[in-house]
Amino acid sequence: MHENHVQMTTASPKGQVVIPQAIREQMKIGSGTKFAVYGRGDTIILKRMSLPTIKDFERLAAFGREFAKRKGITEKDVLEDD
């Protein structure tokens, strides 16, 4: 079970904010972790982002092949110029 933490942090002169250690440990956030940042009003939301894996791309390609097969789309159809 995840425990919620509310802690204080302060922005540096360069706008950098340290995520408190307890939260980094709980969420397994390490150096180099990428985040999407959303800001509105007095609220900032950080969402951890990850790059797709090779398996993600393979699943997408398999879906595309199956979709094309069901729709009767051939490689020739895809490669034709209009």
C-alpha cells in the first residue's frame, strides 16, 4: 500500500525544486527521471514519463499488421503514391 506524503520544498534561484527523499524513494524516482510538467493557477503537477520499450513498438506494429489484414489493406496499398 502506498502512503501519501505532503512535504515542503523550496525553489532555487534557477527555479529548481527538490523532490523530498521520502517521496523519491516511495515512487522510485532516480537521477535522470523525466517528467511532464503542467501548471495552472497556483498548481503544478509533475507526471513521470517513460520512453516506450521495444516491446511497446512491437505490439503496436503487430496491431497495425492485424488491422491492415482485417481491412484488406496490402503493402502495395500503403506504398502507392496518389
